[in-house]
Amino acid sequence: MKFIYTFLIVINILNFNLLKADEIKTENEIAKNLRCLICQGQSVYDSDSEFAISLKLVIKNKIQQGMSEEEIYSFLKMKYGEWILYDPVFNKNTYFLWLLPILIFLVGGAIITRKFYYKK
Amino acid sequence: MKSKFISLILILIFIITFLIFYKGLKNSNIYTPNTNLEKEVPSFELKSFENDSIIISEKIFENNNYYFMNIWASWCIPCKVEHEFLMKLKNNEKIKLIGLNYKDNFKNASSFLNDLGNPYDLIVSDRDGTASIEWGAYGVPESFLIFQSKIIKRFIGPIKNEDLLEIQKLIR
Amino acid sequence: MASLIGSYSLSFGLFFSVFIIFFSVRNLRDTKILDKKIISFTFTQFFFVVTSFFGLIISFINSDFSNETVFNHSHTTKPLFYKISGTWGNHEGSLLLWLLVLTLFISIFLIKSSQQPKNYRIFTLLFQQIIIIGFFIFLIKTSSPFNYLFPTPNEGLGLNPILQDPALAIHPPILYLGYVGSSIIFSSALAAMVTSHVSKEWAKHIKQWVLASWVFLTLGILLGSIWAYYELGWGGFWFWDPVENVSLMPWFALTTLLHCIIVLEKKKILTSWAMILSIATFALSMSGTFLVRSGILNSVHTFANDPERGLFILIFLFTLIFLSIFIFIFFHSGKDKKENNFFWLSKETSILVNNWFMMYFLSVVLIGTIYPIFLEVITTNKISVGPPFYNKLILPFLIPFLIAMAIGPNLNWVKSDFKDKFYMMIFFTISFLLSALIIKQFDINFLVNTILVTSAFFLFFSTLREFFVKRFKNLSQNIAHFGFSLLILSILFNNIFSNEVITNLKIGETFKTEKFTINFENIDQEDEKNFKAIIGKFNIQYLDGSSDILNPELRIYNQPNIITSEADIKTNLFTDKFMTMNYVQNQEYFNIRYQVKPFMIWIWISVLLITFGGSLSFFNKRYEI
């Protein structure tokens, strides 16, 4: 683990640009997974509202402060509630959301395989 | 028999779906956050409005005093509407008004205050809007009633007369 | 004046439904041939709706602001083209368009179905009349496009500038042709059940309607997507927005039906399933209308929110659903049980597998779209379901789906063997190596992406080979499947290779990344008829020395007073360069969004290929399965 850290730091120093590109990528990634709360069905990434522009800046600052993606999500969830996250957390409210499609898939598969015969 | 049973379940599901959609129609699809949550005041470090001196949040909010923090901007039209109520609130000595100037420039903001009066005891400026995010704010105008370093009430959008009365009741 | 005529025509049109129903019911028992009066009444009704529609168009062209709809959505300075397209760019007008297409389609149906049994035709007409009457009442009661305003305003409020776009002008009509086409499928499926006409002949005849609706729906979705890409300025083409989802759901159902009906046409099996799909397709189209028009969902498309309208569609929708369940239970007999087993490896099975996956995709989209409504009503918790959810649940299932799609069309009916095993192996190996080579270049999840791209390549190569092996046999299907492989490949590459930057820049500043440098050179101002434009000049320099000049615009419209940003897009065969510039309150800098999006144009081309395949099958039976 320590090795990886030193390795990362070395890369950090040697290649500032590369890290920056990564930062931009995570920044965009995070902004895409957030709902712009004052817009109609837009992500923060897609929106150009004042709120979204500021929020993108906050994300950028937080990344530079060394916060991880998860930490930023939970920070924003604390400030704005679950409504801001486009990727619904798996909890008792969303069991059905995540599992119902899979269940339907399995039931569909069962119905189809019951119609098969294998004998030549 | 089996197909009858399935149809029955199907009809039941559709009836439930109907009822839920029916109720859902009455809900608003605009996000309305809980305005009565007791939350700690987020700490911040911001530049003062008048000069570039840095103000730390811990220095502002003393424990046994009421504060009314108002996010505003000179370009925001609803802010003009709520301004008269802020001026009224200024007359109440039990409460201190803090202005958070949102994405504004000094010239426009000070002429705004010169024209309409300055209700604030202290103004800090949030040039890029990031501090407002720390407060969980959506935009301008938005206000927070603070007591003992806790947000006791939050107002999204311009303050109305009822809000003013409510604030005066709360801080009595 | 035009409004007045339009308004009266609408009432007359509704009135004619009474005649149509009266003569239809009388004709059910009477004679062996269809009463000519019914056809003429249906055409008269269509004529009245056309008159009404033209009445509205003329009010828009003349900028007759005594008409409330015109006042709310038009303006004298608007170009003529957008005055006309403004007719259906709003809730009231678009509903009138729905009605127009409804009456048009049933007229066409009556002409085209002369080979079919009389009572089946009459019942289809009757069921269609239920829908038509529903829309008439909805239009007249809750959303009349002909409300009179007095005193007459001098100027209208204008059409939202982002709706002033050629793609969006034709997007609603095309999409509605698809939606409403599914209403014919719905009515005729109910009629076929009532008159026990569910047969190979029925399948053959309704397949044309399925194909036509499917082609229009696909094109409609494509146009909406193109509009979103060019006009919204977010640099994407699909956002999993609820409104996009509600157009995708009937598409899934219709695509499933399209495949299922082929089996029904050949073997008269899967009849119950075909009935369910026919009903579901229209029910989904209608729920789409409900979800969009009621304002129950938080979406980009904001029609005026009116709970009364929502309630009407909701009751109407569920009446239709219960009616169809009732007919399905009491009239439909699944008499094809003896043939209802399949050998595990056969064309029938492969189509069933297609149906299975399609239904899964449909359920993901359906649940993702309406779950938040359910949760909020039941627990008052508000959650958002966005792109990550759909990606996680759909992408993994795409892999077996693509592979099955490559193998399926080569199987025989009834019983089959794997054919061309040798080629399949070769193609699979090539696809895998190719994908691994490509994905390795990028810092992304290797395993998932490689397998995904492999399966897409596999379908690509297999379908490509079939063009040479099968020549004109199954050409339409082959083109559509080839197009689909191309679509998936372009979407995947578009995602993997895209490069995006959002930053704040002042004039004269430069922004550097490892791949390119953006130089904000200057801004220009131009005055146009109905807006002021601020045009930025950006010079982008790439590592290899090449450079691009991009000129994104900010437009300040006067009517209504809205700032929009116009993207500047440089398109070539390999990549799109996309730039927008946005105004930030009281700052010297602008918010700049620059994206390099590879294979963008191939997404459009591949969807066009898919629809071309469908149209080929519609027009020329020679190229069919």
C-alpha cells in the first residue's frame, strides 16, 4: 500500500499534466452523477445554471483538497439529500428498484426454458 | 383457473398503480427541502465585502445571539422584492443580519445598497458561489435563521411578510 | 376567423363519432359487406380534424393573438417556418396533431384492410373510435387550442428559442406517427380477439402497421436525440431523462412485437404473447403521454403542468387497460398449446430470447422511470434515478444479447444446428483481439469494456459476412441488425474515447490539458432580427500541431427574453468537436465546455440504417424472412 502511495506521489511530481487530466475526468464523472437541483431533469454536468457552475467549482476544489469520489457524494448528500444523487444508493428504499428488473429477467428466463425440449 | 388468478393479480397491480399515480399527481415535482432541520452552521472563510480582509465563520456567530444570514445579489430581481422586509428586520435589535453577497461585483452591489439601504450588520462576499454550496443553498435569495450556531429555520426564495412575522415570533 | 372554424370543426368531428358508432354497430349484424357510409363518415371526421388543424396553423401564420394558444407560443418576428412548427410545439397543438394522426390512420386502415373480415374491420374501427373520442373530449374539455382572448393582445409571448430548430420542428409529427400507429395495432388486436381473427393472415396484415409505427418511432427518437445534441448544448445525445425513457419504452415493446409477429406469421404460435405486446405498446405510448403532460415527473420537457389534464389521461389510460384485460380474458383462447414447445436451438427460440432481453430492458427503463413516483407516494422519500442506474443494469445484459443476435438469424425454424461454427470462432477471436488491443490503450475497466466491445464487434462481423453469404435474402433484417451493431459500437467508442473539459476562461486566457490547448482569443457582437449574438473565437491546438477554430455563440433573444448558448460543432467522419460558451453572472469569465466526441455521426448513420432496414421490409416483401 505504501509503495503505491509513493509511486503515486512520484508520478504526481513527474507528470503534473497526467494527474490533471485524471482530475478533470473524475470531476466530470462526479458532475454527471449529480442532479442539478434547480433545473428540470438535468445533471450538474449538463447544466449551465449558476447553481451547477458553482457546484462544479466545489467539486473541483474538493478533489484538490484530496477528497475521494465517495466522500464528495456523501458530503453533497448531507447538504442536499438523496435527491441530488443520480445513482440511487442500495438500501431498504431501493431494494425493489435494483432487484425487480433482475427478478423479471429470471422469471422470463424460467418461462422460456419451460417451453424448450432438448431431445433430438 | 390459473390464468384467472394471474389476471386477478394483474388487475390488482393496475389498480394500485392507478392509485399511486393519482396521488403522485398532487405532489409537486419541484424539490422542497425540509426547512426546519436543526443543522450546525458550516464553517467558512470568506473575504469581507468592503475590503479583502478574511472573515472566519466562528468569529461571526456568537452563541447567545440570533443571526439572520441572507444570500443576495444585486442582479437578482426577487432580492429587490424582499429587501424592504430585511430593512424592517434590521430595526429589531435582537437579531443581527449577515449578508452573503453571491456572485456579484462590488460596484453593482454597493450601488444596490446605496439605492435601497443597507440592512446588514456585516457583509461577506462569495465570489464564485462555492460558500453557498457549503450552506446547502440553491441560489439567490435564500436565508437562514441561526441561533447557538445552529440553523433553526431556512427560507428559500424571497422573504414575505408572513416570514418576517414568524421570525419575530421565533426570536422573542 | 380561422380559429372559429377550427373550433367548430373540432366539435363537428366529435359529433361524427356518433354516426360512425351507430352505423358500425348496425352493420355488425346486417350484411356481409362493410357499409360504405362508415368509410365516408370516417373520412368526413378526418376532414374536420384536418380543417381544425389548418385553422390553427393559419392562426399561427397570421399571428392571430386573439387565440390564446397563438398568444402563448408565437410572436410576429418569428420566421414563418417556426410559426408553422409552433403549431405543434405546445401542449394544445400537439394534442390536435395526435388526433389528426389518429383519424388519418383509421381512414388508411379502412382502405388497406379490404381483404380482412368485415366484423374485424368494424371492431377495429369501434375500438379506435373509443380512443378518438377520448382525445376529442380531452382536447375540447381540458386543452382547447382555440380559446378566445379579449382584448386581443398586440404581441405574443414567443416560442422558447431552444424549440426553434429544424429537427425539433419535425420531431413531434414523426414521433406521433409512431405512437399513434401503435393505437391501430392496439385496436386491431382487440378486434382480432373479439372476432377470433388471430391468425397468420392477421399477423401478415398487422405486421405492416407494426413496421410502419416502428420506423416512425425510431426516426422520431433519432430526431429528438439529434436535437438534444445540437441544441441543448450539453454535448450528449441521450440523458435517460424520463421523457426520453417514455419514448424508449414503446420502442422496446414495438421491437419485441416486430420479432414476435414474425413467428406468429409463420407458425401461428405465441398468439397470447403477441396480443399482450400489442396492448402493451399502446398502453406504454399512452402512459408516456400521461407522464409527460401531467408534470408528474421532473424532466427537461416542461409542458404546462395541469393536474386536471393528468387526471383525465390517467383515467382514460386505465379505462383502456382494463378494457383490454377484460377482452383478453373473455375472448382470447390460447388454442395453440400443442405447438407451444420449441426445440432449444431454433429460430423460434432465438426470437424468444430477443423478446426476453427486450422485456428486461423495458422493465429496467420502466421501473427506473416510475419507481421514484411510487417511493415518494409511499414513503415521502425523494430519490433520483439517473444514467448510472441504467448503465449498471443494461450494459452487462447487452453482452449475451449481442451474441445471441449474431447467432440467432442463422438458425433454422423448428430445429437447427449451429452453423458456420468455424467462421463464428474466427470472428469471435478477431473481435476479442481487436477489442483488447483498443481497450488496452485506455485507462478504463479492461474486462467489462473488452467483453462489451468484443460482443459488439462479433455482431458487426457476423452481420457483415451475411451480406456476402445471403445476398438479398433477409436483407432488411440484416441491414437493421448490422445497423444495430454499428450503433452499439459507436456509442461504446463515443463513451470510451470522448474527451471533455469544462472550465471558466476569460478573454485572452488559455487552458492546457495533456492533449490540447484551448485559446480564448476574442469575442464579437452581432445583431440579428430577434436576438443579439455574442460570438466567441477559440483556437484549439492539438499535440500533433493541427488546430481548430471554434465559434460558439451566446444568443440573447428578445421575445421571450432568454439567453441561450449555441454550440459550435465541427463534424467529420471520425470525430465531432463540440464547444459551448456560457454566461456567468457578474464574472469576467465565461463557462466553456469543450468536448471531443468520436464517431458521433455514426450514431445517427447507424440508426438511419436500422430504420432503412425496417422500411425495406415494409416496401418490399422480397427482402423478408
